[in-house]
Amino acid sequence: MPALTPRSLTPRSLTRPDLQDRLDRMVAEGDMPGAQLAVLVDGAVTTVASGVLNITTGQPATTASLFQVGSIGKLWTATAAMQLVQEGVLDLDEPIRAHLPELSVGDEVTSANVTMRHLLTHTSGIEGDVFDDTGNNDDALARYVELLATLPPVHALGATWSYCNAGFGIAGLLIARQAGTTFEQAIRDRLVVPLGIERFAWNADEAILLGAAVGHVPGPDGQPVVTPTYSFPRNAAPAGLVTITAADLLAFAAAHLDDGGPLLSADLAVAMRTPQVDCPSHLADRWGLGFMIHDWDGTTVVGHGGATIGQFAELYMVPEHDVAVALLVNGSRGRSDHALLSGVLADTCGAALPPIPTPSAGTVTDPARYIGRYSRLGVDLEVALDGDDLVLTRKVHGALADIPGEESMTMPLHPTGEVGRLLARVPGRAVVHAPVILHGVDDERPAYLHMGGRAHVRSDQPT
């Protein structure tokens, strides 16, 4: 299938002027520098753009501009892995060591038994947020995977779900090793060329030639400023360095909606969006082989979100209606983008995007069950009482602390009306609450605190 050619939407959808008006309002109300929106209905795609790519230069955002889509790129990695399954080279349930015999992830049981299914479903337990820069040479990905040997796992293999960037680094190395080339070239050969995509980049050197957005984060006065770093290092390519237009991102989505199109057989394309594991996170209800899976009032929606340094992206696909929506933003997200996505999905296919979570009245019931310390690499969390109020203190350290937007803070915790699910009030953001999910075998003493999609393991001892 060639890259989709933008044209008018069908009558059951939205007009181009209406989409433009909605995006313009989102950018203005959300204080976002720029954005790009693409909508796919029955094979027809419309793209609109608004704002600027860089508030310093004032370069306008156009429908041809490239944006980083962050972790949406994991779907590209997962698709390439499933192509290896289709070719008979890879079995989803065989140990990764069958292809990477040197693999070591800090725990011998996990190292010897982790599979591609574990990696694609974020159930490996491997420490996921390793942001060390291993250089810009072709061995950057192999050197990155070597780093994992020194880090103990977050949890036992398959014990729970925890978002894992590093797992996709391992998957990417396997894909590159099988291709006999770099991961980036393997994705170009396997996905970019078959889809007919011409405007595509992996890094700043490539993106600068094509007209690309730069990231923005809130400055001291709350207004957006350009990030000092353009992107994560090269070793992050399998986890999220795809840089593309919204229209071309929907060419990828269209292939999956077409049961694989030129990329995969129908059975494997469907398998990718078939639930594999429940997800103890606000990110999704369940996880497929790469895809986030949502159940919105009986409508199944699949896709993925993405966040890089000052850029955010969202891809939603509604298979039963052959609808897909991609929103790419080069600044902080908030209520205005939620309103836009909610309206577009409702008007194109009737899908109801869940509302932004808001707390219930009162204080957290039985706070003692949650009090304690929870940790993962680079982040220490403590839930404690401040008078009658439950609060969460987040301390960030190591390489994670060097990423713009990652910071230490104390947040009040509020109830949601559901045991084990709380909301943390994020300071400095206009009425933004971050979901906090605590769970484990013992509900009276949760073993895990999930925040930002990551499992933080209880690290204090019972008294």
C-alpha cells in the first residue's frame, strides 16, 4: 500500500475547515507551539497543521512537517518482530537467547527464559528506563543491551506488567542481527519502503533536512521554551525515535486496519491487537503484541501513545469502523488535546474517549494500606501522611534526572472511589491528576505502585 494521499473526508466524518478550526483552538487553548492532526476514514486521510515548529525561529508547522512520535515507534519494532515470526525465523515463545546467546539482564532466570512475547507485552520485568548514551556508532544498540547485565530486574519474569523501553531495545537488536544491518536500516527496508513513505527520519541530522518540529517544555514562567536536547540517544531507536508526518503515520495504521496490508499476514496483524495481558495502568485496559488495547463503552480501540523530550503523540485506531486518528504535538499536553481527540473520535465513529480522571470528594479511606516506600531505577516514591492527608513524594536521580520534564516533587493523593486507585495532583499543571495504582497479592499491603505506567516495587519492610 503506498503512502496515503490526503483528500477530503467522507460525509460521515468532518470537513477539512472544521478539523483546522478544532486544531487551531487546541493549540491556542493548550498553549502549545504547534501540532499536526490526521484522520483516516474508509481509506481517506485528511491532515491539518497549526502553530509553529520552533517558537524561537517561528517556522510554521505544515502538513509536511515531521514530528517525533515517541513510543508509537514501538509498534514499528513489534511489526518487524512479527514479520520474523511470519518468516519462520522467530517463535514468540522461544528464549531470546536462541538469537542473542550473550543476553544478560541482571537475573539468570530472566536472561535464560525471556521471550519476544514478554518483550512486546511489557511483562519481562527487565529494568525499562535505562537512558545511558552509548554513542552514535552502529554498535550503539549492542552496547546498550550490554548495560542491562548490571541491573537487577524490577520484578520476576511474568509476575506483573511494567512499561519497559529496554525490552524493545533487546527486540531491536534481535531484528538488526537477523537483518545483518542496523536496526534503523532494517525498519526502512521492512516497513518504510513497503509503505511508500518518503519523509522519515531517525535523528536530528536527518530531520533537519526535512523540516521538523523541536520539543518544548514549560519555562520558569510557565510559557513553552525549546528543549536543550533534541531527542534521546541513538540506542533508543527501537523504543521510540521514529520521526514522521501524521499522514504517513496513518499509512502505517491503515496497513494494520487492512489486516496487515503489505506488512503482515492477516492472522498475525490481528494477533498484534488481540489482548495478551491485563494492564494495571491508566495507559490501557489490556496489552497486545505491541498495541495498547482500550475498551471504551463496548468499542475496542487500539493504538499507542508517545512522549519524547518535549513532544507528544497519540495514535488511536478503531478496527470495526476502519477509523484512525493521529495527533502530534511539540509541547505539553492537557485538556485541550483531550477535547479535540474526544470530539474527533465521537464524530467519526462514535467512540467515547474516557474523561480526564477527577478525584472523588473527601480523603483517602484506610490510608495505612498504602503508606510505604516504592522504588525503581532512578525513582524513589514514598507514600506518607501529612496530617490527615495522604501525599506522595517523588525523588528522581541518576540519568533520569537529566531529562527535561523529569523532576522531584511532592503531590497530594486523592481518592477515586475505587480501592487501590488514587490520583496524584501534579503541581504546576492546571488541574492535572496522575493516576496511581497500587496492587499485589495482599490488598492490605500492595506490592506494587504503578505510576506513569511503571511498576515501583515496595521497598520498605513490614512493621
